Amino acid sequence: MARIRENSKPSFEQVSKLHPAPFLEESLFQQVLALEKKRAERSGNTSLLVKIEISHFAGAEKDRIVTQIDSLLGSIIRETDIRGWYEPGLVIGVIFTELGESELAEAESKILKKVREELKQIFDEQHSVVTRISSEYLSPTTPWSRNGHGHLRVEPVAEQFSYSSNHNTFELMKFAVGQTWFLFSVDLLFICIAHLLGVWAMLGEGMGYLSSYLPAFIFSILQFVLTLYIFDLYNTEKTFNPRQTAFRLLASSFSVFALCTILFFFVPQWQYSRSVLALQMMLVPAFLLLWRTVYFRLFQFARAKSPTLIIGADETAQRALQLLGLPVSPFEFKGFVTDELTAKTDCTPETVGTTRKLAEIIAKLGIRTIVLAIPRSRSTRITRRILEARLLGAEIMDMPQLYQRLTTKLPVQYLEDQWLLFSDGFNLLSRGYVQRVKRILDFIFAALLLVVASPLMVITAIAIRLDSPGPLFYKQQRVGKRCKIFSVYKFRSMTYNAEQQGAIWAQEKDPRVTRVGRIIRFCRIDEIPQIWNVFTGDMSLVGPRPERPEFVNVLDTQIPYYSVRHTVTPGITGWAQINYPYGASIEDALRKLEYDLFYIKNMSILLDLKILLKTVGVVLLGEGSR
């Protein structure tokens, strides 16, 4: 075997005799390299030059190393790749061509990793440490390759998705029918019809009679709309239940009748026939129940559905599919899209392709929404293809966003620090003026409620005293904003010394609850003294419910992000209280935390008002009490 001395320049013929698949000699390799650089500059599709320095080898050892490197590179490079002497006897160069368009950084990483792994097989540990392997892109027009960015291309696809004029009309109808204001508008129409029929049936009068009592009629109509909202009858995302809807309609009608009767007694000019008022209160729930049956049974087919893809095919993707299938979902599942690197293992019957063809799939199926059911630590290649899809007009959603939209809660198992750091929302945590406005409103309403509720508090205190021995009020330590410990006050609903053996969660049909305690718990009267905590600033009217320190210590170690709920002032009522029943376990605490996180992320004065109105309905219906 011919020898290549350390400082001699091997000729092309010498290398040919030395290796069955020889390196190009230095001058020829440099010519090829120059041509490849020009091609890369013209086309914009760069190649990668990898240089392997072997200057620290000499003599027979260098001959052996060169032979082995040549053999190893033969198993790495493709027919289009080129290898030769970058510097004769010192540096071996390899040009890797056709790297692709949107995966340069990932291709470079894989190539260098593969080269290093192969060279470790022939170098001892000492030489492995000192061997230098470097790389560079051949096109100077791609400086983004060193900044962590990739080559982004948005090109026209073979088949474009378009709507016909008839389809546009149908989509407009679906959008209108699916909105809450559509349901509200028809409700208002039927309420007015019920008022007209009531006057005509009982008095034989028409519009003239109504005009005489117009303020009273307007007041009663507005009260109907408000109570319908309080009793959650404008929540079009709920599954329609005729029996439950009928009960809520009757409850709202009775509430309006009682309120109007009391008010009209004190306003003489509004005192029209009570028989007319009673008939109106019977007709309205009948009309609205019939209308809602028609709406939910016949019109729900017209709810707009957004064609949706799920990227991924594992358990997370299956969970996303379940969410898309919820009755409240405005999304229409079209299939899974997988990464081509795992397509064989992740493929399911619903798989419609891989991310490499994502643009074509979007055009073919008319995709408007893409759900990312893949880890956030996704590759640069996948990220680039998702970005291209977004620039084509598709809405991109991750699992927390999908949960938030369909369930009005944030799933703890899919949250990460980075998502919480960069996601939209959590605005009020940094807006001091809004916090101050919220505090002023809490102070004003707490003062008014203490005055209004004082007669009920006196009656409750007497009932507790007559029912069982012990103090009237129960003081309990709770964890507030920034983990501050404060004392919360409640009417005593349990037997005296009920927690001698330590703090435990209240259970269903808890034997420690007294007879009066069951009543005041069902009506939430036991919570009224907490208005004093709102008055002093330890609590707010709306916020996450404060928990006991004994439970917080346990929950904080077992539930991720549990401490986030301590970034805001706790409340008497909250988003979790109107959406989830009473909690008495770690699992319940986790589910309620998901609602609390949603509230903290989206909290506003309007959301607080919505929660207060919904709380009235929850209290009147006795939901969630224990």
C-alpha cells in the first residue's frame, strides 16, 4: 500500500491506488466546491460542507485513518454527495447536497451527529477529543441558518379550496343560527307575543292597553331576559335537556312574577291587572320551551363547523379527537397528520397524510383549523411546516387552547412553564388600576350587602342558637393572595368541635352537619359572613375559593401550578363554583384548579359580572351545595 507522508501533496493517481472509492484531489475538489457555491447562490438551495481535520495523525497511522474514514463516509453519503481533499493530507471535505428546503438546521445536526458517531469507531479517545469537525453552508444568501431560523416557502398548491356562492350563503346562515344573539332575539319576540296574548285574552284589549303601561311591560320583559341568563338558558354549548330546561324556565318565570308583583305594588302607575301578569308568566315558559326544542332539535344541524386536522396520532391526539366530538364543538374532524419519521408506527385509519404534504392536504380538504397534539419540543422541520400552514390561513391551536375554547378550563396535564409565560391573557395581574377598580367595587357592594342581608343574618343566628349548642360563627384559617393566611367567617353549620381530630373535607350527607346547617348550606346562607372578609380586603366577591392551609400544603405538592391560584385575591364565588360541584378530594381540587386557571387567565370586570349573575342561578337551584 502506498504511503502518504504528512507534508506531501497526494496526487489523484496516488489516492486512486490507495482507496477503492477515492477522494478527489484538492484542486479538483476546490473546483467542484466553487461550482456548488455558484449553484447554491443561484437556486437558493444551499449545500453543507463538512470538514474533518486529520493533521494530528502521521505516517502509517494516517494511512490507516484515511482508509477507514473513506470507508465510513461511503456508508453515510449519497450518490449526489462529494468527498475529497479540502487541504491535502490535512483536511478531508465532504459536500452534502439536496438537503431539502425547510429542514436545514435539522439536517446539519443529523449529519454532524452521524459523522461524529462513525469517527468514534476508528479514533481512540485521545484523538477523538482533538479531531476537529466543522461545517458551513455554501450559499452566503442564507445567514438565517446560523440564527436558528429556517428556509420558509409558501407556494401555490395544485388544488385550491373555494366556496361557491350558494356555499357562502349556507355558511352565513349557519353562522347566524349558531349565535347566542339569534336565540335571544327569538326569545324576545315570543316574550312580547305572550304579553300581547295575555292582555287580549284577559281584557280584550290590544296595543292601546300596552301603551298605557309601557314602562311596566318593558321592565317585565327586561327582567325575563335577565333571569333567563341567570338561570343559564343562553348557554347554547350545553346539551339540551327538555326536563331541566322546563324547570329553569318555570323558575325564571316565577322569579319575574314575584319581583314584578312586589315592585308594581310600590309603583301605582304600573299596577295593571294581576290576571294578565299571571297569564303572561304561564305563556312565556310554554312558548320558550317549544322554541328551544325546535332550536336545539332542528337548527343545530346548521351550526358552522370548521374543517379540522389533528397533527399527531398518539394518546394526546385521541384526546383531541374526543374534544372535537363534543356537542359544543364548532370543529369538524377531517383526519390525523403524522410526521413522516414516525408515520409507520403512528398511522391510523383516520390518517390522511404526513406533514410533508401538509399544504396539499389543507387545500384538498379545505382545512381551517389545525390542532397540535404533539410535544412543544417539536423539531425545526415540523415547526416550519406548521408556520407555512398558518400563513396559508389555517388557525393553529395547541391542546391548552383547544381545552380553553371547548371546556372553559385549562388542562393542567398539558400546561408548561413556557406556555404560561408567552400565552395571551393574565393581563389583570399587571394592571394595577383594574385591580383598584375591582377593590372599590368590592368595597361598595360588600357594604350594601351587609346592610341588605342583616335581617336574614339575624334570623339565621337565632335558628342556629335554638338548634344546637356552640358559637354562632365559625372561624377558619384560609390561604389568600400571595399565600397570606387570614381568618374567614361563616355561620356555624356543623356540631360544636366537629374537627377535634383534624381538618377533613366535607362529605355528602356529612353527619357533622346540623339540621339548620343543612338548610343554610343548601341556600349558601352560611357564606354570608364572608362579606366582612370582602369588606376588609382579604377576599373579593369573585375569585378562586380560598383553601385551608392544611389542604394547600398537600395540594401544592401533588398538583402542578396549584400555587398560581394564589396570585389573585380569593373570592366568595368563582368560575369553578358555577361550573363544578362541591369538591372534597385531590381529584376535585385538580378539576377546580383548571377552572381557576381559566379565570385568572381571562379575568375581567365583565367576567366577574357574569359569574355573579350565574351564581344567583346556582344558589336558587341549590347546585353544588354540600
